[in-house]
Amino acid sequence: MRRYVGSAFLAAGLLVGCGPSETETPTQQPQEQQQGLLTEADVDVATECQGILQFVNEATFNTLDAYLPSNVVHNLVNRRAVSQFVSLADISSVALVGPARLQQIEQGARSQDYIDADCYGIADGLALSRDDASAIVSLVNSVSSTELHDILPYAWNGALNLRNQRPFTNADAIANTTGIADVSFRNLRNAATLSRPFEALINAVNNLPRPHGGVFMARHFDWWANMNGNFYNFQVQECFGERTERVSDPQDHRGTNADAAEVRAHVEAFVNAAASFGTLDPAVKAAGLANLNTLIEGRSFFGCSYGYARDGWSDHSATFFVDAESGFSVYTDRYYSE
């Protein structure tokens, strides 16, 4: 098989279990992705699918002509003579190339052994690895309705249809859901795959000993359910961003969204405080915070800080941030119990 070899990231899923309370309602994902390659950046061709580009850039006219109409092949060959194709969007920019032609290109690349089963295929403008596809299915099947709508802020009907039709068994069924198109499907892929180093750090924090108190973090959770639950001593300290106006009183709402600097400062301080409960692997911590910085840079977040208790013998201080566009989110909770 002809393929490009890229750097591998052994993804770690979020830890399931040992959460401090029901108010977190975390919707952590299964860990079957731990040993696979996941797409680490917002690109449209996974490492395992780079052979699709190689096929279009290298195959002879006659080989391409076996899978595509001749006029399309002429356009591709003329364009690649000027510059090599570097993405699916680049290929799609050529005249007469649309979704159907991309599928034919994928078929040709697979038949000519440029890609194998590790490349799942092309769906809604993305060439997915097999592990990307599995991660998308896991995400859509497991996250709350609230988070689905946060990930798809401009595809409300698509999020509703995903919620009503799940569980899904494959990524194609998700891509073919009414209301899901290229942009929304890419949002789902990014939500499913791009934060795994940060999730590994969350895992490490949640694995720290906590005898009569401790810390808890989550990447996937239902903030709406948290803010509308029935808990002892529930008190909003501050909310920010338009989306949280419905769950806080005016005097507790500052209006303006949080920025990357605020999210970064909060998470770094929380992780540093968590280290007082045990030792965090420095490499996991560094990689997780670097991944967080990449995901939040230049972004805007809504969220809240609040206190609550599960019973008369415990106390929790929780904060969450949600990216108003991508739905990327993080929850922190420091607590004690007698």
C-alpha cells in the first residue's frame, strides 16, 4: 500500500467513574480510541487518507480515467501540472469536481492501493480515518442534547435529528442525517478528535487520590442540566455570555463572554491546585495545556461559576466554559465531604 506516514497520537479517552456528584452529569466517551490514530488538527484529510491526495497527484491520466469522466481528468491533470493538490477542498475547487467525483476518487485510490481500511473514506468533505469515524459515532451517541446543540449552533435541526435518530452505527449515517452538511459534520469531527491530549490531562487529574475531597474535571457534560438541577445551597457566583442569561439573575450576570486568557488562567490554576492531591505526569500536563491553548486561542466563551452541595456534609465549587461557536467545553469542580 502507498501511504504517507504521519506522527501518531495515542489518544486517551475521558475517565469514566469516580465523579464527585450527579450535578456534573458528565457524558464521557468510551475509551476504544486509545490505541488508534486520530486527526489532531482541523484538516480535511486524515493521515491514513493522504493516499487520496497522492492518487490524484501521481496517477496517470489513463488510471484516473478509469474512475472519472475524461473531462474531469483533464481538469485535474492540468491543475496538478501547476501545483500539487494539498487538500480535499483544493481538489473540490477544480471545475466539475463535487461530492460524487470525490467518492469516485476515493474508490480509485482504494482500488489502486493508495489507501486501505485504516482510511474510512470521504464523508461531507472530510477524508476520515477509521478511528476518526468511530470517534464521531461515539461522540454523537453519548453527549447530551445540550452539547450537541452547542457543537452545532447553526445546525439546530441537524442536532435535533441526531438526537432523535441515535444511536448511530457509522459515520455515513451521521453525515447523511437531514440538517448535517460539510460545516456541521466538520464541527462534530473536531469535537470528537481534537482535544484528546487535554482529555488525557483530565483523566490524570480525575485519577488523583481524593479521600475527603478533591478535584474533578470533564470535557463533556450537560451544563443546562447542571444549572437547572435541585441541589442543596445552590448559588450562582457569576455567569457570563448570552447563553447563560436564562439560568442566572441579572445581578449575577456580567454580560461579556470570557476570553482565552480567562479560560487558560482558570484551568491552569485548577490543574496546579489538583497537583496538591498527587503527582501529575509533567509530559501529560504540558501536552494537555498546550492542546487547550490551541483550542481556545482567539475564542469566546459563555459559562458560570457556582456553588452547590449534594447533601449537608459536602460542598462543591464548580465552573464551566463553553465555546460559543465550536461547543468546546470544560468543567471544573473542587469539593470536600466529611
